[in-house]
Amino acid sequence: MKKPILFYIALSMALTLVFIAIFAKYLAPYNPEFVELSAKLQPPGPDHWLGTDHMGRDVFSRLVTGTRLSLSIAGIVTLINLCIGVPLGLMVGWAGGGVEKTFTWLTNIVLAFPPFLLSMAFAGILGQGLGNIIIAVSSVGWVPYARVIRNMVVLMKDQEYVLGAKTMGAPVPYILRVHILPF
């Protein structure tokens, strides 16, 4: 009985964040970039709900406007991870043999390190910038997607309906797209 409740709580939180990201311009009481040195490091109060930072900028306004950037980056990284992990997992799972063993060995090496630490190392190598951060996080984020898809392909490629499609001469991309991917 708790699972539906937790689902609705999580859904409401996600929708709230999306709402804040869409209407951030109207929800922020102050300009998040406006510097007012006379109001620096103020505690939370009626004027500044979360106080001000070391340059006098309203922390609540900066938090609300930062939600849009955070959700955008999360969406882009997830899309990149899916675009890399799903096709790679499909190909490796179907190929099997040495390709699968090499893939498993390489992904085990990547998964041996904490993903956050590995992403930070890549970000340090690539340098500053939003694009480099997206690349660094995506460079390790695709591995779980690829492994799950590979495992599903390995389990499903010996099913009767897949073997029947192979016997009838269906091309591999068709089998992967129609019979295996929609699991």
C-alpha cells in the first residue's frame, strides 16, 4: 500500500520542480544577479526568505532560477545516457561472445570507481564549462543503461518468438526493435 503513496509523493515533487523551473522568472522575488553589497550575508527574514549571499544577492531567487538549469542538465545527461546505453547494450547483447566479454570487462572497470569521483576526474581533465560537465557526467552514466539492456537482450534472444523471427529471415535491426526492445 505504501508504493502508490510514495509514487504520488515523488510525482508531486517532480511536477513541483518542473513548475518552478517553468515559472522561475515570476516566482523569484528579486533579480538573482543583482548585487547589493549593503545587504550581504543577511540572515533569513521577511525581505529575503533564505537570506543573502556574500555579494548581497537573494539566495531564494538564485535557488529558484537555478532549478531551470539543474533540470535542463539532468534531462540532457539522461537523454545522452539513453542514446549511448540503449543501442550499445542492444548491439553487445545480440553479438555475444568476445564482444560481450570485452564489454563486461570494460564496464566492470568503470563501475569499480564511484561514478561521482570518476565524473569529477573527467571534468578536471576536460576543463571548465557547462558542456564539459555534461560530457563528464555522461561519460560514466551510460554504463548502467547499457548493462541492463544487454542483460535483457541476452535473456530474450533465445525466446521462441525471437528464434521464430530469425528463422523467418527477419533482419536483426527489425528483431531488436520490434521483438526485444519493447520488453
